[in-house]
Amino acid sequence: VVLWVTSADGSVNMENPSWAAFTGQSPDQYLGWGWLAALHPEDRERIRMLWVATVKQGSSVRFRYRLRRHDGVYREVRAEGTVAETATGKEWIGYCIDVTEASQTETVLRASELRLRFLDQLAQATRVLTDPSDVMTVTSQLLGVHLQVSRCAYADVEADNDTFTIRNDWSAPGIR
């Protein structure tokens, strides 16, 4: 977890040991708007624009982006913060938490769920079919649609693994 504090305009104006420990940036590097350099180049402008808009609105912050760790590896973080009244005026306070593993787990679970839903759909569509040709027709169509391809063939691969025989060939509408 990285704790952070910025001035009312969103720039960093004080040393931040947890930011330095995570990113490896020195105060000279992260003060002002230098902290943006630790963000992944593809995320930097988007987060800068969102941050500037959020500061103008004075609303709470909740962003996800990739942040370079001190070892050079980018980690996905969730940043949350809010405006606080302090003795010196308004400041933004918040934190960044590394959510890389949780995000990867979520992605794997989503992919697994999609596969299981497809297999269930395939089972439901073919369980009453008795003609092998009908099974091949339905299977190649459902698989082609699931994989979002323009053509899907149902084929028998010969023992030599060099030849195959197409038993059914589905193609998306409009494909010759």
C-alpha cells in the first residue's frame, strides 16, 4: 500500500516515503507532477487528464492504472483518495494498493466461466441430437460463434496427423 498526499491543485509538494519505497523515485523525481513518470506510458495521459478533472470537481478519486515498482516491473494498482481540510488548507489524501494478483485471478476466473458456459450451451444444444451430422453441424456453428471466427470446420484427423477429412464446415453469414 502506498499512502499519498497532494496539494489542492493535485501536485505533490512534500516528501512521500511510501511512494519512494514502492516506485524507487526520489523526491526530486516525484515532486510536482513528476510522480506521473512512474505510471505506465500508456496510462499516463489518461490518468493525468482524469486527475486534473477530479481536482477541479473536488470529487473523490478512484482510478486503476499500472505503476512502476522500484524493480522496474509494472503493477496494476487501484488508487483512491479524497479532499481533506487540514490546518494548512485543502489537500488530497489517499492510497494506492497493488491489485495485480487479484486482477489476474479475476481474468482467469472470467475466462474459465466463459468456457464452462460455452460447454454447457454446447451440451444443451447437442444432448437430444442422434444424427452425427446434426451434432457436427451444431457443434461447428456454436464453436465458430464462440471463437468469433468466420469459418469453423469439424474434421477427422488421420492417424498420420498429416491429413484430415472435413465432416462439416460452418461459415459466418456473408462468408463464401
